[in-house]
Amino acid sequence: MKRLHLARVVTRVLFIMAAAAGLMAQTKVANPFAAYEGTYRLSTGETILVSRVGVIEEVARPYFLDWQTGRYGYLQAKEGDRFVSSGTPVAKPDAPVQTEIIFVRDAGGSVNGLVIRESGLAERKAVRVALYEDRETTFANGEVWLAATLRRPMRNGPFPAVVLVHGSGPGERTQLSLMNSFFAGLGLAVLTYDKRGCGASGGDWKKVDLDVLAQDALAGVRWLRAQSGIDSDRVGLWGISQGGWITPLAGSLDADVSFVMNSSGPATSLRRQDTFNMANTLKYSGFTEEEIGLVMKGLNLLYDYGQGKASAEALDALMDQARSHPKLKDLAMPPAKDISVEAMYARQKIGDPAWYFHMNPDNDGLAPYERLRCPVLVTYGRLDYSVPVEESVKLLADLAAKSGQKNLNVNVISDSGHGYLLIQEKAPMSPIVPMTISRAYFAAIESWLKENRIIGN
């Protein structure tokens, strides 16, 4: 099932659009793009964000986000201070240029502005502005130290604050750079950190379950609450995908969490989400219902084997059946005796090849919501093929009706998928071209923060 695992990894990192091969970075990687990163203000007052995104520093890619048009694109360096973007997730040599950005320098050689040219629009100029300041720091969960950055708006506090929580697999601070800037722009202090075992953080994410990752996030909340200039009564959590399981779990364990935001995290078990995701991945790849059924049987058996609920003989017999199938033979797992945590992660450096190795696949994703008492926002993209959205919405609605949960708000964004990009309805695995953010996604978050008086006072 080697290709099967690759497909699952690709879908899980679609939100951050950084699927690539590479090794886990254990030290700080030099960033030649640092001179350009920042926020640039247009004459309209709207801003352009220039930053980098990637699950880890080693594969981080430069990008821009034009908040005026909603355009989002990866930047390719050309001559001097000129960069171009094709507006597609994968850069192709013959792809037409959708956006051109020329950075402008002052007399001292520092970048202080840019000129942006986009297909079909008049040329626009923007000046570099300082809206927030960053401070490198660390905080601890027990004996594990996590490397982090605290971003604070450049005005007087005290500030409400939010801890950002990664999706599955490895994760460093670059993975959440856009949301970091978005929340800081709304007036929140933002704490981002390298997931345990990633970047400059200790520990190993491949050996812990969701409860430990939730405690990592809570350690960030406690650290923030102790900082000067932070409103300790308004410190909460935002998480994407797997982080959307972690944030309600963390909030249910600590009453001092002021608010919880879950972006694209299912209300189902890990097993249910993973089989739903894989079935859709195979469906859109042209597999038949019969073939998908056999793969689903194999995936469930693999989980059961990892939990000691199925025998090696049963797994090997099913894999022999897959190997005898013309279209599935390349998807078969190796013999059960060769399956181990070390072997799986040796082949899979980026992403999460199979959650059963270090997490309980049948962990109840709904239970934490019963214990939450703070305001909770759950956002899903209607076109998310990797998460059972309708099922999750119904589960949350039924729970709210049964428990009388008054603080739970569920918002399904009609034009997005697993994250913040506009998605093609007829091709839910692909963003529209040129890539564009969903304004409704960001508007929903901002409105909810204001309605709950987390920002705006």
C-alpha cells in the first residue's frame, strides 16, 4: 500500500499546499527569502502578505497573499528582486504567469515596498509596514521544551491571544504563517511553535497520542497567560485538521482556555476520517467501488493489527489478495512481520503514514465537546473531500441539542475545502486557478471573535 500512504499524505497537507519530499529539519534552516517577508500596504488600505509556508522549514516555499483580490500564489525567483507566480499549486515551466512582484529597495538597500502586476488588473504599488513584532521563546510541557515565536501587534496591550496548533505529521512554525499574520492583524497576540520532535523542539510526535499533543498546546496557553501585555482572560486555541481534534480536547481539559477554534477537524474518530479520506482519494483517482471496498477492508485490518485486534495471518492473507489484483498489487503492504513504526517512518519523512502506530484510531472525537464550556467555533469547507463534513455537522448538532451546549457554533463554508482556499466543485482535490482564498472563511472567524468579545474592545 505504498502509493496508498502517499495519497493519504498528499491530502493531509493540501491545506498548507506544501507536499514535497525531504528530511526532518532538526536545526534552523537559513532563509534567503527573509529580506522580503512582511506586510505591504496598498493605497486602498488593504495589505499584501509575503511569507513562506511548509510543513517544515526545509521545504518551505515563498508565497504572497493579496487581501484585496484574494489571490494566493507561490513565488519563483527571477532576476534581481523580481518574482513571479503561475497561480497554480504546482509550478510548471510552461504555466502562464498570473502575478509578478518586483520588490523595491531604499537608498540603504533595504526592501521597503513592492510593485504588483496581476493578470487583468492595473499595476499597484505597496509600501512595507510594521504591524507586529516577533520574539523567539520556548515553553515546556513536562520535560519537553518547545521552540516558539510570540507575535504581538505593535500597539498597546493587553492583547487577547491564541495558540496555533498544527495538522497531522510534522509541523514547524512556517506551516501556519498565514494564520499567524491573520490573527495578529485582528489584534491578537499569537503563539506558534514547532511541534515536538520538529525544528528546534524536543520530544517526538511519532510516539505520542492526541492527549499529549493537547497538553503541549495547553502548555502554550499557560505560558501566554503568564506574559505581561496579555489579557489572561482571553487566551484560546485555533487548530487545523488534526489540530481540530486537539483544540477541543485541550479546551475540555483546562477551564482556563477562553475559546476554542477548530478548522476542518472531524467530530468522528481518526479511523472514520482516514477511511473516508482514502475512499474519496481512490474514487477521484478512478478506482471502482469493488476495488475501494477491498482497500478499505485492508486499511481497517491494518489499524486492527496495529492495535493487537487482528492477526498477522489475516493481514497477510488480505495483502496476498490485493497483490493478485491487477490494479491493487502495488498498493499491498509488506508482510506483517516487516511492519513497524521505524520501518513506516523510514519511508515517510513528511506526513503521517498510519496513525495507528502512535495514536488510538478509535479515539472519540466528539466527547470533548460535551465538556467544553467556553465559546467554540467549528468551521468546515463544504468541498472538503478528506473529512466527513455532513456527518461531523450532524454529530455536533445532535450533541448540542442533547447537552444544551449554547456556546457551540458550526459554520460550513460553501466555497472552500480543507482549509482556506477556494476549491473547484467538480474537482475537489484541486484549488481554482489562479489560487484564491475563501473570503467567507476568514470573515466567519473574524465575526465570531467579535461576537464573543474576544476582539473589538
